[in-house]
Amino acid sequence: MASERITLTVPGPHGDRPIGLSSPNRVIWPDVGITKHELAEYFITVATPFLDANGDRPVSLQRYPDGIDGESFFSKNPPKGAPDFVEAVTVTYNSGRRHPQLVLTEIATAVWAVQMNAVVFHPWASLAQNTDNPVELRIDLDPQPGTGFAEAAAIAPALREVLAEAGLEAYAKTSGNRGIHVFCPIVPEWEFLDVRHAVIAAGRELERRMPSRVTMSWWKEERGDRLFVDFNQANRDRTMAGAYSPRALPGATVSTPLAWDELADADPAAFTVRSVPERLAERGDPWAGLRENPGRIDTLLEWWQRDLEAGLGELPFPPEFPKMPGEPPRVQPSRAKKADA
């Protein structure tokens, strides 16, 4: 018996494209009954803001063949048999390995990705025409046990002030879970390591101002219930869910851009695959025009140098990264103390 299949007509810059969707009634989010078909229609509806935020850059797909309760895997390069309109760009990973990675140039690519069981889209901070130099400074405010979105929402405006003092305009979005992502558009003049150092400088300044509520400690055992400024999300090939990307969470939440005056009263659980299209129709996109006035990270890099001269050095990199210059030992503090003893 042939499997159920429908064809969606997806508009785009090169005219309508027919995209086949197999098993359209397969339920992706069991708790709310959202199907593969509904997810594909979601992307068609939010095409403009989704592509504004995630288009024309390398992107990784998080794919769930059996819905969000099943196993998942990451897919970076277009598989064999991808349609001709699905584009890719060759990127260099931290290991030095080079590989083609998917690029979203039109919403038909996202709908095709849904056909391939993609749920979460993880874009790079750089564009396809220059993958080595980010066009965004990204900071992940990560609540620790005992904290949540409310704590992140209370701290994000203070981070905005720090970034404004450094000459940057900040934009906020929900992570789709408990955290908040803060983005600043920047001119692509610096490599990922420089941008990471700028993020560290901003995070250290925020920590100085709010030491009981904010931490830069990479090691969980040292964080307590303080909000962690995840500086390592600024590294090459480290990505977070893109703006307007769904998350693989029970309520089908979406990582949703917010205006700053919305943040204090926002409920991240309210922004979902079903509610975000209506929100966009009523309020528009708070991130519209984000890339029109990119800033510079010179001041943050001056802060980084100031901190280096004061004895604050490099911070740990993720475990899959090669050993980096000036990096401290990748040893949990408690284990290091035992070894010293």
C-alpha cells in the first residue's frame, strides 16, 4: 500500500515550487497534536521573518524521524537526492575539516527540510559569502537549577545596558525553553575567536555588576543558582536554535523575538507553532531591520585586553575543540583539587 503523500505549493523568489510531503499526518508533537503538515504550513506562514533571521547562512538541521519523543540526529550537509534549489556552502570546522553545509535561500528549502523530518534549525552567526566572520554577537543567558526564564528576563536588560555602553544595539528572543538569547548585529570584520573574546568581555562586565546573580564559570559545580553567560556559544560551529525555529519540546514552543518592553511579562510557553503566526500578524517582527545598522566590537575587545592585563585570561573551550592558546586546563575544579592533594 502506498504511503500517504501530499504536495504543497511553496511561493518563493523564483516562483512557486511544488514540495512533496510524505506522511503529512504524522504527529510531531504528541502532547498538542501538531503534525508534519502543520509544521510545513507554519514555515510557509512565517517565511519572511524566519529567512531574515536564518537565511543565507550555514545551518544545521535537528531531525526527528519519529517525532520529538523519538531519537534525533543533526544533519549539516544536504543529503544525496536533494532538490536542485537546495544550496550549500563549504565551511571550515574547528578541527580544520572542511565540509558543505546547508544554506537557506528560500522557504522551500525549509519545507523540504520538514519533509526530511527537521524540527529545529540551528544557523551559524556568519553568512554564506563569508563564513569565517560573524555578522552577529550572540549571548546565551542560561538559567541554572533554581532559576528560570523570570531570572533571565530580569538580567537581560542589564546586559543590554552593558552592550549599549560598548556601542552595540541588542535584540532579545526566547530560547524556546527557559533561557534568553541576546543578539547584536556587527560588521563582519572579526573572526569567531575575536567575537568570543568580545562576548567574554561583556559577560565579565555583567558579572562584576551582578556577582550574586550572574556567573561566567564554565564548570557547573561553581555556578550555584546564578545565571550562566554561555560564552562558548560564540565559537565557530556552535549554534543555538534560530529565531522563529520550533523547539523539540512538548508544547511546540518557538524561539521567539521579543521587544524589550515585552520581556518582563513574557511567558515563553505561550509562543508556539500555533500562536506565533497570529502574533506576527498582529504585532509584526520585533527583529525587522536587525541587520540594517551593524555595530563594532572594538570597545569590547578593549575591555578584553584590559582584563588580560589585569590577570583575567582565556576561559575553557568545549571538550570537542582542540586545545587553544592560553586556555586553562580542562579539568573540573574539584578534580584538580583532588589531584593536587
